[in-house]
Amino acid sequence: ILTHRKPEKTNGIIALFQPLVYCDQIFAGLGIGPVVECRFSGLGEQPVMPKWFKGKELIAFLLILLAINSGTAQPAAAQGKADSLDTSVKRLVDSTFGRNPCPPDTRKSIGLWLFEEDKIPIGAIAARRLHQELLSRLLAVRPKCIDVLDSAGIGIIIDHLSKSGALEKNGGSILAALNETHQAVDLIVFPSLYNQGGRTVLALRAVERGTGKTLALTPPAVVPGKYLGQDVADDSISLDAAIKAASKYLVGNASELNEVRPLGIFFEDTSAQPAAGRYLMGQLIATITKDAANVLTGKTLKVRGLTIQPTTGSDGLVEATELEPHKTDEAVYDLSGRYWIRGNSVDVRLSLKRGDAATLTWHGSIRLSEFKDLELRPSNPEAAKHPLPKGPFAFQVTTPKGAAPIYRPGEELTLFLRLGQDASVYCFYVDSQGGILTVLPNSFTESDPQANRFSPKLLHHLPEPSRDKFKLVFTPDTAGEEMVVCFATTRDVRADLPQALFPGEVKVVPFLTLDQLRKLFANLNDAKVSEASVTVTVAR
């Protein structure tokens, strides 16, 4: 059975004309070989009368079709050997749509989200090229009833979410913002790019927009080097030289640099700040402060920490932006960075972002041996996992120091929570060894089944002094990364979850991992689930 289709681009959506040529096998096994009925259909023209072919006539007709089709674009797998991108996209499509992807009178649209360029180990130009490569493969293998948004179409949606304020109103949740603005896309594919074993790997996750459910997740696949751009590993320098070069570039190009707010230097796309990241930030701040000082004018650079202090409106409600770092004025810059281990070097990207979103970025490579005894990777394996897309409705969890804070032993942790709609909330503490404890609901709320039912757009606390008779205090022997992972569900799901998750006291749930916990919530029926978390780095 053959089809030859020509794509048409309309408003960022790849649509399809009716087949130019289509053939159906109508007889087989009659001793005369396969017999097919073929119709020709021009664009907007009436099909010609069907013609039957058999034997040599059929072979000749197929050769003519191949000649007609020889000038059209073919997927990479047809032009040559399939690479890892072909394999990943094919797996994604097969897992997402199954064996019967096109029920009668059904059409769906799918969008390949753009890479977050500040969270990936390759440059912006290479990221855009890789996105186009993935898009072309998705177009080649997607079922005929699936429309694909191209880069322009996705770009228009992202621009709208940003300019309309939908992302801010929903605490940065892409799916919640899409649902609020009624964007015409059914499925979103989120690409994830990170380093593994010294090589850059790609994973694709298909998520249903309306429910937030993950429909498919491909295993990590090594990205061919030709798509990654220039490798800077061979230009690795010392740690001291990198700090001096970064400071010179950032200070020299930042206009009116009067105040800086350090946000952290993180391991890959996670919220973890291992010892190497903390050391790098400390040395960088010291060098920038020195380089920005002016002895003649007496100018000194002010350094201030991040603080989250949500305020409520006159109606008692709190906006989602109150739980995010407040935008600064043009004389105050946010300093942040990320790093990736690549073979014998550490690839570092540092950003200095002004209040009006103007951003300076320094990118360099440091020899791995320079870090000596400084830990580069998170000590808690759960904190090293790559973040998941947020759920279908807004849900935020943060602390007075932000969603990726640094605390010291003896300090007390308080969480701020906010929801976009009425929901039941379940929170779990992941200690530095990976052990998981249920903190909400807990033994102090057993008598009140509504204690974990939270109203929308209000500021909630965990622990809540009037409800929770415990405190979260970091003990002297605590070190590394600890997490609080919360799930918000549209209904009470305690009866659908293992009772072992809700012991009579706050203690580690035996044999439970974060992956297993996420699967339990992902497999719930008749409930929408949003997830939010905080990663706390405890430094002695």
C-alpha cells in the first residue's frame, strides 16, 4: 500500500494534502499475484478512474512512482544509515501513539519544545540546529493524523506565554500556562540534553497537555558530534585563569554594575550546588567585587542574597510572582551558572542578568584536575536526576531563600506553597541518603482528612505551626543535598496509594525510591497531578 503526500505549512502547522497517488491492494492469493487499485489525485483535482495493475505492469508502475518521488525530501534513515536521533524519535512516536494511532475522524497536534539554552551543555546555534534535526525526523515518522508544529509555531506560542504573563501567573509551569491560554496543541515533547560518561546525550519526553501525564520517555541516546558544534574541551584552562577571565569579561561588559545577587552555580540542569559550584561562586564573587571597585571614585560592589517574602493583596490572595525571585532594577544583576563534566574537563557557563533581562554570558572549560578534592556531582543521587515538566495546573513550592537554597546545620527550613486551583497536597522529605519520609499528611493531621486540602491562590506554609507539631531543622551531621517533593492532586487519593506511605509517625518509608513515588502518582486514575520540589544544599 503506497501513499505519496506533500506537506503544506499553515500558521506554523504542517498540514497534509490529500494523497497525490494512493493504492489499495484488493486481491491477493488468487494465483495471479497481488492486484492493486491506484488513483491519481492532483491538488484540488478530481481523482481519475481507477486502474488495475498486476504482474510486470505493477512493477513498471512502481518504478514510475519511485522516479516521481526521487526528488522529494526523505528522512535521514532513508538517505543513509539511521543515527541515534532517528532511533530516539521513532521510539518516542511508537510509544506515544501505539499500534492504532489514528482512530476515525481524529486529528491531534504535537509540538517539539525548544531547548532551554541556559540549561544545556551546547551553544545556542547548535541547539537550534539540533531542534531542526529532531523536527525533521518527527515529521518523517509521525502518523498521518498528527499535525506537527514547526519551530516558528512553537516560537509563537512561547512568545505569547511570555508576553501575556501566563508563565509568570502559573509559576513557570509550561503546561499550566498552555492550558490557561487554550493553546491548540495536544501533546508536548520536551527534549532533555545533558552529559553522561563524558558524552552529550538526549532524552525525549512526550506529555499530554491537558492532564500532564507522561506518555513516553526515551532512554538517553548519545548525540552525534556533528550536531553539537565546536568542542571546547581541548581549550581547557586552570580554575584561577577561568575565574579571572570570566570576571574580566562580565565586569567589562556590564553597564552600571552596582549590585549583584548570587543565585548559585548548579550541576547541569539540576538545582544541586555541590562543593565545586559553591567554591566557584565564592571565588567569582570575590574577583568580581575586586574588579568592579574603583579607588578614585570610591565605588564598591554590593552583594546581597536572594530573599523570598511573599505579600498578600487586599483580597487575601497572593500572586504566583510573589514566590519567585523579584525582578531587580537595571543596576542590579543576578549572577548564576551551570557546569557539565565532559571527559577531562568541566564545561562552565556563567550568566550575569540585569533586571530588564539583558544578559551577559561567559563560556569556558576548566581542567578537571583543577578541582582536586572538590565534589562536582551531587552526593544525593535523587538530587542529580534531571527535572520533570511541571503538571497541568500551577503549583509552587519554595523557601525564604528560593527553590534551590543553601542552608547550614542548625538552621530551620520553612516552605511556602501556592496552588492555581483547589487540590490535595502530599509532601515527602528526601534526606541526603535518599531515604523518604512523609511530612504531609502526617500523624498530627490524622483526625482531619481535609488538613492537606489547600485552597487556590493563598499562601500556605509547611510546617504550619497551627497544624504541624514538628520543625524541619538541619542536624549537625547533615551534609549534601536534601529535597522536599510535593504532589498536588485534584482529588483525595490516599485510598489509591499504599498505606505504607502514611505511617503513624514521621519516619523513613522502607524500600521506597523517588522514582517509585513518582510512578505511584503518575498512575493514578481520574486525577490530575502537578509536582513541585525544593532542593536544599546543606553546607557545613
